[in-house]
Amino acid sequence: MDSDVAQLVEMGATVAQARAALKRYPDVMEAASQIFEGKFAHIVDEDEDASMDDATADTSGSKRKATNITPDDSDDDVAEGDGDDGDFDDYDYDSGPEMDIHADGHAGAADPYAGIFFSKDRREEVIEVEEDPEVIVIPGQDGPVKLMTQSQWMKGCPEGGEQGFLFSLYNELSHDPCQCPSKCGYSVARTKGDFFPVLGDFFAYVRRLKGLVRKLCPRCNKQFCLACGETIAEGQSKDEDILFHCPNLQGVLLGVGLFMLENKYTEQFSPAVLDDISQSKSRNIKRRKTGTGNSSPASEVDEYDYGISGPAGKKAKGGTGYAGSQKEDTTGQEQAAKAQKVADERIAKLMKAIRDYLPSISRGRTSDYLVHPTTLAHLRRRFNYTCSSLLRNDSLADMSDRSVLYFELFEWLQTISRHEALASMMGMPIMVLVSSKPVAKKPAGFKGASKTRERTLTYEGSSGPRELLESIFIQAQAALKGLEASITPETAVVEATEEEKRMTSEDKGKAKAADPAAMSPENAQLLSFCRSIQGTVQAIDRALEEAKGKPFMGRLRASLPSIPNSSTGHEYVATPETEAETQKAYVDWATKVRFEYCDLSIPPSDQEGKDAQVHYKFHYDAEARIMANQDIPKRSLAIAKELAVLTTNLPIAWNSSIFLRVDETRVDVIKALIIGPEGTPYENGCFLFDIFLPAGYNHSPPHVKYMTTHGGKYRFNPNLYAEGKVCLSLLGTWSGPGWVSGKSTLLQVLISIQSMILCEEPYLNEPAWAQSGGTPPSKAYSANVRRMVIRTAMLGNLRNPPEPWENVIRTHFRLKARSIAKQLNHWLQLDDGRQISEDGANIENRSPAAGGGGSSNGMKKDVDALVELMNSL
């Protein structure tokens, strides 16, 4: 037993654990598997004589510490969690729980997966043993070659009995001799150097494996496989077929290949490398958090640094807007683009080479049907890391520019989804590493002290591949809508299939047939890329529905983000009791409705006739009608990319949000609502804008009209005129850094208005007053703005909500009623008692009304009316 104990100790067990495991499980491989499952982790003293009962003790301190996890059916040792029962179940990839299958081949009405599989509230602690890698010398390789260690092979968050399978295969291919299958007594020694060298090139690894795996017995002249020890049939003698001989080869090829991919991806797309590329692309851009307050990965936008300084080195608040330099510094952009392209091509080439060894029913080999458990483990642990990193990209335009890499990613996702044993991974939450800390080592000589280095890794559940795809899918649908909008009415229209009708934008069942051949190359590339995304999502959904049933897919789709259509109505959101719950409900609601397609057209009158040109309910109706049916390829491409960004990147927060409504047939007809930011005189006011994307967009800026003007009377800001002009250098309506052709965006315009015009001290937006922060004139100006905001942007909009904003405005005031009531009381205390000045000019020279506090200038009356309206909601 001493040699077996030594072997287990070498693998990371203590002597006491090894002895206890071998007492119950004489086979060393089975004993090792049980140790890695945590059955003996409570045994730490070398002198402790573990009994059979000890082996079944509670494993709460095991090598795998689980929370919110349902025990595996085959395991009597339960790691108890503190979550709800059934939040997650150790998953059987091949079949899952038994299902009530109806005659139509689908699961019955009762969803056997209800309550499991989707929960991301899971947390796992895993103790990982760190090993120094061994090295060997391989002829033809430059210098020593590292070997993949057992801890690297088994790295990741375990599911069910995966660790046992991984451990067993690694040790079988590293130590156990391979016997000739004819029982003639001949055997071949196997070493780590055969299957686990980490070469710099995957193709070199494949060539080496091909040369090693086929063995010829000198005694009986039989060919057999070094990986599994089985006979190689005559029909499998070709070199290109030998690596598909058995599941063992499949498992080791994907395990080592994905390890190489993970390392190469981390190396080429490390934060430092990405930062260098980003800085090279635009030297004068900084990143600005917008505080979306939700789980969307798109929580940053580009903000330009003007370098305008004010007192004490702070930037002065000016009216110059928000844009790039008129003479943009493009130093390094071409080099950065080339570096990005080279890195993408390398990763895509490696991914394609590894994809050839994924299980594929179309290839039809035994290993394609009998998928090795280690294959499932490595795909879930290693491929999901690369996959999730790429899918968290929040820019469809960037993905399209890097299409060589993303097309290969989509091929991977479709290949995995087509295999019934792998498809379930597309719906599983990805366990991501959130923390790592070393395990305290016992003093040398202390009983139970370990010679190995250990660390505790904490994993938490995060969005799975299918959920991550939804955000990109939404962007792709928006881009397709933008591209299709350029198609003239004469273009054929085809009825969509049932699968195509499931669109997050709630399309009305029709899909325009866009012909790439009739488009510019740039438009055709984006169209092809978006259709690839669409096809990938549909393939995954079909596979999951076939494997898990319609109730499962119904729950999955209900949990995904979507772009609603205002014609379908909105779900009522109840007001929670606590402030924290209310803020969460508000952000969740706003995230769902921030972007919608709706009908902004005005039907022709009977006098005009049915064939009359359509009018629109917004300021730029005349310009929109002039542009009807015009196909300008560059404009169409710009709009498609713009819509893709806007669908998922509009900032949402309790403090301030931006909402957009786009006409469902004219995507250049847009309305915006910006909620005034917290801490400003505009707080919680609803400010409306009409936006049109003209013929020259985006080489020229959009047309923007401010609509919350109290009938053209109130000037709320030096940059917001009573007639609706928005004074912003980005729009070309003010001097300073302006619109950068082909680079500036509508999102920048909206955030400029939100953050730089609707600001804390609007008085400073007038350049002549820019150095007057905190002065009496500035305070008087802000007090005047607050009075106008209450009367128009709050009370006026709530009394008569303009189309199509009724639901948004009413829900905004209903959910924030308590908070707004406190805000109004504070504003009343701050009020100086002056009457409203419609343009805000010379307001500080006007005498306060008697009584002050808003009692004599109508402010108190407006506040009472607003509070009464909010209470009635």
C-alpha cells in the first residue's frame, strides 16, 4: 500500500487522506477520484485512524465547497447550501432528468427543469493545488518544452463527477502502460511527454500526436491505439483518421488544444495589450462611466477631453458641448488596426484547427457519438472563458470589423449546439473566477503539513452563452432593420418563417429580402455578419428546444432582454415598499423600455387619399417626407450601426436615464426623452427632443430639436433656446470641437445633452458667465430653472403626456413619487420667491415676491398639483 499512498500524496492528498481512501477503495484510481470529490477532506492528521464512518462524514470543509447546489443523485455526501432547494442541479449533459415525452416528441407541459439550470446565484469554492511544470526536450523544438500539469488539466469549477473523469484520463495517459489488445503480453509505456507537451503551435502538437498514437505490436503484428489500447481497424489506417479513433484522443486533444487557446487568447487580448490598442486608435479619448445601474455590459461611452481649465485646475463648465477635436489625432490608428487584425487572425486560425476535433454527428465516428466526459468538462470550463469574453463586446460595429474572429466563434457555437450531448451548455450559466487566495500553510514538521502550494478559488455563476448572445442578437436585428429601411418598396417582400418571426424587436411578421449583391461592400459585410448572428441564435434555440422541451425554451426566452414594441403595450410595474427595492424596480423597468420601435406616422386623411405621402408626428416631418424611399448606402450603414449601439447602450440609472423611440418603418425618425440628472435644477424633469438623421448622416451631425419649451416660451438653459434650438458644438450650433465625420455618434449627442447641458449650474453654460460659479446670479438662474422645470417638464408633461411617452412619463413619476415629493419640498425651501423669467436673463435683478418660498410666485401651487397627480397614479 505504501506505493499507492505515495502516488496519492504526489497528487495532492495528505498521508491520512490517502490511507483512509485506500482502506475504503482499494483501487488507487477510484481512491483518488473520491479524494478529489472531497470525501476525505476532513481528515488532516497523519496519525488519525479514519474509520469507514469517517469516510461518509459531512464534507462542508471539502476540497469542493458548494453553496446553492443540489446533490448529485449518485452521491450520498451532500454539500449543503443556504439557497432555495433546486436552484441548481449537478447536470447530466446527455439526457438530464426524465421527461414526460408526448407524441410530438416534446416535453410535456410540466417543465422538469423548472427551478434549476438558470440560477446564477450559485457560488463554489475550489481548492486548487499549484504545481511547478515539468519540462522535457523534444527533437525539433527550440529549448525545453513544458508539460501540462495535472492541476492545469483539472482547472476550473467542477460539475458532478467531472473531476474523477479528468483525473482518471490524465493519470492513465501519464503513467499506466498500454497493453496490446490481443493479450500477447506486449505493452508500451506511456508518459506525460506523449500527450501533455505544451508546444507553441497546436498544429505541431497534432503532428506529434499522429506520429505517436499508432502502435504496432512486434509479437502479434496488431495495430493498436496508444490512447485507449484498442485495435485500430484496417479502415482507420489513414493518418487523417487516426486522431478520431477513440474518445480518449478526443478528450486529450480538446483539453490540450483549449488550454493553448486560453493561454493564447489571454496573451493577445490581455488588458495591457487592449489598452495599447485603444490608446493607439484615439490618443485624445478617455473612458467615462455612465452608471447604467443594470447588468448590461455596455456601460461606457467615449468622451472627448477638451483640456479647458477653470479655477484650481478644474475644467470649466462651458457651452462647447461634447465632441472630438476638429483636427483629430489619428497617430497609431493604422498600426493598432493591423495589430488587432493579426491577433484576431491568429486566434481564429487556432480556433478553427481545434474545432475540427469537436464531436460531430456528420463525421460519424465512434468518438463523435460517445463523447468523452472530459470533452464536456473542458468545453464548459475553457471554451466558455474565451466565448464569454468575446460575447461581452458591446459593439456590433467592432464585431463586424473583426468578423474573421467572430465568424469562427459563431461556427463553434453552431457546432456545439448541433450535438445533443453538448447543446445544453449553451443554456448553462458560466462559472467565472471572482477571487483567489492562498491557503495558509502549516509550519514545517507539523503533523498534516503539506509540501504542495494550494489556493482557494471562488467561482460565481454568470450569464451563459445563449444569454450573452441575446444582447448581440438585439443589436443585429436593429442593424438589419436599418439596412432594410434603405430598400425601396419595389423590392420583393417575403413572408417570414415562424423561426424568423421570433425577433426581439417584435417585428410584425414580415421580413424584407435584402440582396447583398445590390449593396455596397460595407453594407453587404454588415448584412452577412448580422445574418450569421441571427442564424447562430436560431440554431441554438432549436437545439435547446429539441433537447429540453418547449417549456424550457419558454422560460429561457422570458428571462432574456428584449426590445418591446409600443403597440404591444407595457407591463404594469408595482411600486415596492422600500427605497432599495423601488430603485431596482425602476432600473429594471427602464432597461426594458429604454429603446422601442413604434408608429410615429400620421395616417393620410380621406381628402388626401390612401396613396398620399405619409406624415410624421414630429418637428422634421417635411425633411422626412423629402427623404422617403431614398437609398444612400453610406447613410444606411451609419444608421444600422447607430441603431445597433443605441438598442443596448442607452444609459439607465435611478439618477438619470435616456429613452428613445424609433419609427418602425422609418428608422431615421427618432424621438428622445432625457430624465434630468440628480443634483441639478433639472432633476426628474422629462425633456423631449425630436431627432432626424439627414441625407449626409453620419458625415454630418443629426438634426435635433428641443420640444419641452412651454409652447416656445421657456429657455431652460443658455444652450436650450425657447424656439427649440440646441446649442452644442457637436451639432455645429456652437463654436468649438465639432462633429467628427464618420466617428461621432447620436449617443454622444444624447449624453452631451444629459451631462453637459442639463448640468448642476446651467448659468455657467453661457461662455461670458463661465467663471461665475456659486455667485448670486448663478443661484438665481438655477432657482428660475427649477420653477420652469416643475411647471413644464414635470407637471405639464404628467398632465398631458405627449406621444409616444405617456407610459414612460406616468411610470417614471409613479415609481419615483416618494423621492420626487422630498425633492420638491427641498426645492421650495431653496426658492427665492421671484416670478418665472422666461429667458432667465437678469433674473437676479428682479425683486423677490412677498413671502418667498414659492408661496407667492405660483411654485407652491404647481408643487401641490404635481403631488396630487402623483398620488392619483
